[in-house]
Amino acid sequence: MTVIRCDEVRKKYGRVVALRGVSFEVRQNTCLGFLGPNGAGKTTTIKILAGLARPGGGQVEVAGVDVVKDPAGVRGHIGYLAQSPAFYNWMSGEEYLLFCAGLFKLPRREALQRTRELLAQTGLEEAARRKVGGYSGGMKQRLGIAQALINRPKVLFLDEPVSALDPVGRHELLELIRELKRDSTVFFSTHVLNDADQICDEVIILKQGEVALQATVDELRQRYTDPVFELELESAPDGMLDRLQALPYYQSHQSSGPVLTVVVKDLAQAKQQLPGFLWSEGAVLRRYQLQTPSLEQVFLRVVSKE
């Protein structure tokens, strides 16, 4: 089931074109990584999806609501964490969540229950009555996610939620996001591509205000995998390299100590036949690996001018 749909969405700021006909769909209960270089239009897109900015053209639908016709109506179905969230530092974490619950007109008893649930879920129970001004950066990001979940949203928009955190805080927040995607569609914008690689099911790469690519992470790895095998050999029989070069799918190789890197012309054929060749030769392997690209490597290929 499609929960987000953009169709030819455009946006200008004066003479600056931010979005040039952006189109994509996102399925329910997907964790989608929304990627792109600075100025690609990621934050503009998220603000339009959340009903916080009007597009210059095109159609936008989130959780079955036409965002252009009913921007206020969509807000009851979504949660939103801005890139640089602001808080009332004189409030405690508990008070802040109750305040947010009031904005959604939750009954008092439900607001109290939901606040307790979210403080526990985000690991802020012990800090519930401390002033937000004394929270660390990671705690504030957790509180930001808690407020975004207060209305049990169908779609959760997270704009660069981990960019300012240290490695420990980033790891903890990613674990939390991994849990959240079980119940909500998570639309996750980030510059830290390793994070998206860990938790996202699908990615969209935006380039100069246009969708350059949309695919699942597995599809990307298959599409951009180079036909290169890396073999770490404990021992190899004499003449094996000569016989390797005679294989129909062989292209080239390079040796560096015990590591043999083999480039092939036909990846599918090599996948099927290379292991059997090594076994028949009596080669003793420590490691056998097809070089698959990281999401960062794929990203650089897609956005590079070349």
C-alpha cells in the first residue's frame, strides 16, 4: 500500500529552482533513506510533504490526504522532527510531551499514558522531570522523536536526526529508529550514508531538485556491484593462475601477497563456476568475497558529474 505519493512536484524560491518535477512513491511500513548533496532539495521536499510549505506545482498525497488541498488535515497523520529542533528549555521533558499532546487535543488521561510510554521508549524516564535545557544533544534528539510520535503517526519524517550526535548517541538513536519502522513508515533524511545503509529498506537519491534514483538497498548493491572477486589464499597449486586466465569469463587479475583480485567479464557465470574451479584446483581459501559497493560508493557514482 502506498502511503506517500509525489507527482511532478515543483518549487521555486524567487529565481532559485529547488524542485524540478519530483515524483516518487513510498510503501507503508518502509524505512526510506532520503539522500542527496547539500542544496538538492531534501528539506524542501520534507516540508512540502509535512504541509509546512506549498509546492509551486504538482500533486502530493500523504496517508491518503491531499497535502496541497488540506495541509492542516495531513498533520494528524504524521510526525515531524526538524533538522534543528527547538524546545522550551524551562519545561521538563514530561511537561513538553504533555504540551505536544495538548496540541493534538489528546484527552488528559491518554496524554499522560502516551507521555509515559514515549519517555520509556526513548530512554528518558529518569530524565522526565529534568529541565530540557540541561539535556545533552542526544537526549534532545530522543525527546524530538518522542514528540513526533505523540499522535501515533502513520508516517514519521526525520530530517537529519543524527547529524549532530557523537558515535554513541548516533548508535542509540539508530536502534530506536529501527524499532519505530515496525509500526510507522519512516522517511529518513541523512548525510551519514553508513547510517542509511544500516537501517533503510529503500533509498531515494535527489540531485539538483530531481530524483536521480529510487531503489531498495539490495537492488542498488546488485546494480552497482563490480565484477571483482577478492580471494585470500592460504595455498594454491602451481599453474593455477595460468589455468585461471584460460577461463571464458576471466578478464584480469592482480596479486598482493596472499590476496588475489580477479576481474571477470561475465559476473553471473563467474558466480556459478569460479568456486568449482578453485575447489577442483585444490586451492585453500581463507576468504572468498565478491566486492559489493557501500551505499556511500553508490551515492558518489550517482551524484558525480561524470
